[in-house]
Amino acid sequence: MKHIKLRKFIYILISMLLFLNIAGFVLSNLNPNRTLLNDDINIPQTSQFISKNIRVAIYDEANTTTPSYTGVGLLTNNHSLIQAALIAAGYDVTPLTTNQIYNHELRTADYDVFIMADHLPRENITNYVKEFWLGGGALLSIESALSYICYAGILPPESAGDDGYTTYWTYQFSTDQNITARHPVSKSYALNDTFTIDDSFSSATFSWTALQGTSIANEVVKIATRPGLPNAATVVAFEPQSAGGKVVHLPNIGDIEDDMILIDAIEWLCPRPKGRLLFDLTHKPEYGIDPWDDLSDNPGFYEIWRDNLVNRSYTIDKLYPSPFGNLSASNLAPYDVLILSFTDYNYSTSEINVVRDWVDNGGGLFIIGDQHDYQPHKTLALNDLLTHFDISFNETSDGTNTVTEVFNHPINEGVSQITALAPGLVNIDGNAFPILGNDLSNIIVGGEEYGGGRIVLNADLATLRDSGIEDFDSLQFGINLVNWLTADDAEILVFVYEHSSPDPNDNIYRSPIATALNDLGCPFYMTFDETYLNLSLTDTSYKLVIIDNVMNYIMDTVGVTLLEFLKSGGYLILNTWEYRTATYNYLWDYLGFSYAGNYFNVPQTINIWDTNHPIFKTPADYGATTIETSLNFAGTDYTNLTLHSNATGIAGLTSSANSSTAAIILGANGRAITNAMHLTEYYDDTDDSTYPDALEIWENEIAYMVDLMTPVITPGGGIPGFEIGTFLLVTFSTIGVISVISIMKKKN
């Protein structure tokens, strides 16, 4: 379903409605006064986010002898109670055997969380479980599974090759567990609450002091301890910043005396990816990703690239050879991007047609080639795959080692040169275009938009492999191309510049805005340079622009274009420090305010004037009447703005509404939200929801705007002409366009 184009998807829904004859029923029950966001979602009572069909795999292995990589642990295969509790909570739970994991059935496209319930992976699958985690899948370690987490170098990395016993953890008896941190994993508990575990066995317990001496000390949170023993960490949450998905370790909860800690952990662990990637191993690529890939010559070369993509909220799986088919429609369906790396084997006619159709329906294809003279048969095989497109690899000429021409394309944001080592060349024709090279006759990187999808060819193996990706701007290029390939149907353009350095030094893909969009299931395109923001603004396919600009000068470049975008019917959510600059009064006036002074280095308390407004209710039910912060990254924490008659304030400095103290402003005929404070700096948890205020408010603002972008057709007005497509979008969505986009962009 992922890559069926929106128009086609709507037509399918239309046919289903007509066939089932339920359109009249839907119309008769449509309340013209309802708010889609409030009525169409089962709104949680706390600041939870959009519910997701979380898919859980649980390890099921009858062999409970201790694996050779550890000498400790009395293992069990008693996962039935945990499985039953999760099924009762509404999760899809699938037991996976050692043999199934060995046959590569543990994939991020199929499962969000993998549970090891007091059990350890057998020796022949340790790499495949780690591969799931490295690809962005989440791990829940219970009891003795801690041996594997340490041995695999997951938590902590310093324990790789060793089970970590006595160094990082020990067994301790403890029936009661004391909650020491408010965190999404402990959302159902207050500080100093306790929950009870099975006291029949001792529990695997981290040494908090030992963890704090490792490289990931700032990435782990101590959730619970043995009462009175702060060093005995029995519940730990780990959100990696450099590699892999989230991890939670729990003590022995085999009797499920308190299952809320289990449920909360599963909810927090579940990834919400920006896109799903598939790396093809079935045609014997020149390089694999990891050292254990099934390649005889070059098994692992894309670890750094993979880790950086996962760190930016992508997930990635490998496609292993299968007797049931390789590049088949079913294998490609869950993914947004297919990656091929100078493959050795030819492609069948069926595979060529499947890839063409998959791209046409919205897929993103990235192919890495190289110098034709190096291994000519590989270039010929890849060109066979590209038969239907206007782009191919040059079969006669090879490029030089320099890249002197950066063509005008979004992929080149922050890119002036990439690694090139005896590269090949790319041919372009028709709808294809150059991206990087020396001139139009010497193109090293080219692209094409084909149907609903996109293609990028890079004629150099050296650019993204581990030995070259950290040179020049190669890493930025590798991030940008996936950003572009996964945004083929994006209607939301995002600009984030939080501090002095753009991505990858500052990870804008983990910003509250990106996190909120991923949670909502909204495809988006990310920018961080004002020139490329302006370039993207000229693309009329975007309906909503979101700007979070703490330190950069952008209005000189985008001010006029932004105003024209708004006047043409676009939607905007804005935060910038540039409100104090009178030069842009033409834009400020349209948004409905004027500058009235700044507060420097003194974080201001924001009072909510309209607590029932959707921006404070949906999908996060913000539970406080103020928004507060102890952070001060930017120096200017708040710009005082005076409202004009064409705008409305819903929050501000004063306890009640005041036209001269507005902080959150609705303007431009309701199509714009202006945040006078640096919202992203409001990272405290004022409402004690376990989520940062900034994340909740950003997500609600985005959801509110997306809701407005979807017109509601009421029964009295009828359905004119072919507008039934719009009606169906509303009827079947949970928050405006989010649900339909989510069906295509998110894999459950």
C-alpha cells in the first residue's frame, strides 16, 4: 500500500464505497460543526501521541542451555504470560524461533520491537538480532537477556565481545522496584512509586556507576532501582545517538504483577520512521553494510552511512536471497527507498518491470555504480534495470577524481564536494537531470523523477563507503539524497536551524518538529539552508511550511517568497528571532502583528489563554496552564509582539488575553501560526506528561494546520463534481490528511 499514489488510492476507496453503498450513511452522520482531530481519534488523557499498530516479535526458543558467549544465566522460554499481556493490550505479537530469525524474518518492516524474555539468542543469530537493532528496530531485554545486550556491544558499546557480568551488571534479589525518573517508560507511575516483580529469582541489575563511565552515559536513563540502592538500576532506557534503535531493560516480570511498566516500555520503544530503506543483497553488491553480510570479497562498507541514517529516524533492512523471489512487488511494498550497490548478478525481466512499477508508484531508487572499465558487466546489468528510465551509467567514458560543478538541486544543500575515486559517469536524457559532476558532459551524480517516484545514480563506490564518507561533504550528501528520495509525496516543507551548525553536526532530524511529524505520519522534506529553503518554496507542491529558526538570517532570502506562498493559499508555522527587524513589516503585517520589544537571557513563562484550543488539546492533551523553560540556548528567549486586528492570540506573557503580550498568534486568515518565543527551547515538562513541552506544542500546532488543510464537506452543501475525492479523504482520516498519508508512508 505504501507506494500507491494518492489519486489511485482515492479511486480505490471510491469504488469500495459505491460497491458497499455506505456513502449515504457516512454523509448522514457527518457533523458539520465537529473538529476532525477531536472526534476522529481516541484521544489519550495524557500527552501521548498518535496511536500506532505496534508489531512485537518475541523470542521463542526451546533450547535454554547457556550460549557459549556467556557463562551466566538460568534461562527460560516462558514468554507466554508476557505475550498474553501484550495481546490483551492490543498489540500484534508474533513468536519467532531461532530458525526463523536465521532465515531473516526479523525485519524492521515487519516488527517494531523484539523482546528477549529471560532468554538469549543462539550463537548463529546473534548478528541478525543486532542487525535488526542497527537497522532501527527496538529491543526489550528482560532479565538474563542482559548478557546478550552487553555481548553484542549494544548497551554499553564497551562491552562488545563480553557478557558484561560483574563489570556492568550482576544478579540481585529485589521484589519492589522504586521509580526514580519520570519518563515515557514510567509514564504510568509517579516518582517514588514502586512496582512488584517475581521474587522467586534474582534480577539482572545494571551498575549505574559502571554505565556512567561509558561512552553512552548521556544516552541512558535510570528509570527504577532497588529501594534505597541508587546504583542498582533495574529498569534502564537507552536512546542511542550514534547507532541503532531504542533499548529498554526490565527485571524479571515473568508473573506480570505490574504490566504497566511493560506496556509503557513498548509504547516508547516503537520507532516512528521518516522512511523505510531496503538494501539489496540478492544480486551480490560490490559492498555490503556489515562484516557478516553474505559476500565473499567485500562484506561490510556502509556501516557509517547506515548508522547516520538510523540516527535520523530512518529504518533499514537487508534483502537476502530467497527461493520465493528477490526484487518482487511484495518484497518492495513496505519500503520507501531501494538501494543497489554495483551489483554482480543480472536482473530478470520480471524484476526490471517490478522496479519500474514500484518507482512509478512512489518508490525511491538509489543505485551506486562505478567506473565502467572496472567491472563492465556490472554496469551493463544495472543499465538493463534502468531500461525504462531516462538515466543510466555511461558505458564508454569514465570521470575524473574531482567534482567541480554542483548543480542546482535540493540534494546539494550543504554540499560543495564529495569523495570521488576514479568514478564513472552518468548519462541523462529526457526528464533526467545532473546533480554533481564537472560539467554537463561529465556527470557523476544524476537524478530523475519518474511517475510518482524518484531515482538517483551515483557513479562512484567511494563516496559513501566507510573509508570515504567522512571526507568533504559526502556524509551530508548521503543524508540529503535519502531525505529527497523519501519526500516524493511530501506536502510539508520544514526548515530547522537550531544553533550555529547545520546538519550533520546538529541533528535536525531529531528536532521536536521532525519527531512530531514522524509521529503524526506526515511525509516532509527537511532543509537547513535559507537558499535551499527558498528554492524549495518555489515548488508549489508544498502546502505547509514550518520554520524553526533560532540563529540564522533567513528573511532576506525567503521573506518575499514566503509572503507570496501565503497569499497563494499556503499554510505556515513560524518561529524566528528576526521579528525585531522592521525590514519585514510587509510579512509581519500579513501575519497580524508588529514588533514591540525583546527579552534577553531571561526565559519567559508563557500563559495559555485558551486552554480548550486544539493547539493545547490534540493530539497531546497539554495538562498545564503555562509553558515554562529553564533552557537558554539562543540569548533571545522571547520577542514581544503586538497583535493587529487580523490576528488572534491564544497564549502570552500575561495571565489573560492581551493584544500587546501575545506569544502564540493565529493569523493570515487562520492559515498561519506565529510563535513569539523560541518554542524548541521550551524543553521542560511543565505538565508532567513525560514529554517535553516543545514536542507536545509543536505536534499540536502541526496537527491543527494539517486539519485545516483538509476541507470538510457538509451534508447541506452536497458533493460538487469530482470533489468526492476530498470528501473521502476527510471521512477516512483521523487528523485531516494525516491518516491517508500515513497509510502510504508508514509501515505498521
